[in-house]
Amino acid sequence: MARKFLNRILPDQAKLEQSKVLRALGPWVFHPAVWTLHRRSVAGGVAAGLFCGLFPAPFQMFGAAMASFLFHWNLPVAVLTTLYTNPVTFIPLYVLALQIGIWLLNTVIPVQVQAGAATKAFPPPPDFDLTQPIGSFIALGDWALGMGWPLVAGVFTLALTLAIFGYILTRLGWNLWVRWEVIQRRKRRSTST
């Protein structure tokens, strides 16, 4: 059912080849696996989207598209999967990534003592102000740069973990769906005879 729905909304190969913009991008855009829906290409597209979704904002969809072209994974699935990160989920994911990076690098959060009270040196993430999104993203970028290597290691580890689990779950889900379809088809055949 999901495959039928996606086949209805995705453009066919003939329409894609007529596009001047896509022709300018090169022949790898027209590789059949980049546009068809099968287990490997969809699972790879999910993995690429989950991995690249944690990239900084302008590079998410571009990175997912490049991975799709390089590994012949489904391009629309990869690009759409990057949308799991947004202004609401971005900060919690990066805080989780920071915690993972601190744990991986066995980094102790430095503690500063100010006037008899101990405070952590890593500041909390800035609040996101929807009335000033550009200023909020700049503040978030400054906060992320202040975290250094624990954040970089944590983001990479979290992205890789999400990609692996996304790939495995997509393949398992696809297999379960196909088995369920086969069982339903057999039931229909047995009741019709």
C-alpha cells in the first residue's frame, strides 16, 4: 500500500528526463535506483536522510541527495527523511548528542566555582525565539561551537546510530509488510475457491 501511494506521487522516469534542470545535474540523477521503490533503495534513503538530518541546516538535503546519488538510494525518501530535524527537535537532539559525546570522550564537564556555588562550564542551549529565527539560529550556532569535540563526536555517533537503526527497521518493516501481503493474498485465493 505504501509503495502504491509513493508510486502515485513520485514522477515517472520520462517526466524526469524532460526536465532541463535535472539534465544539467548529470547522468547519475537518472539512475533507476534513485527513483524506484525497492527494499534496498528505500532503506538506504531512510539511512541517508537520518544521517544527514543532523547536519547544519543548509547541508541536510544536499548531503542526503549526494549520498543518494553516490550509493544509488531513493532520492525523494532521503530528502524527505531529513525533515525529522526542525526548530522543535533540533535542540533536544543536539543536547542528546552532546551528552553522548561527553560520555564517549570521557570528558568531564568542567565545574567553575563562583561565590561558593559550583556551576557547570557548559552553558545551557539558548531559547529559540520564533519572532527572531535568524538571531535564534545564530545563538544556537554560537552555543554549538562552544561545545567543541564532545558535540562533534556526539553528533556523528547519534547520526550513525540513527542511520543504522533506520536502515534495519525499514528493511524489517518492508519484509513484514511483504509477508503480510502474501498471507492476505493466500487468504483471498482460498476463500474465492
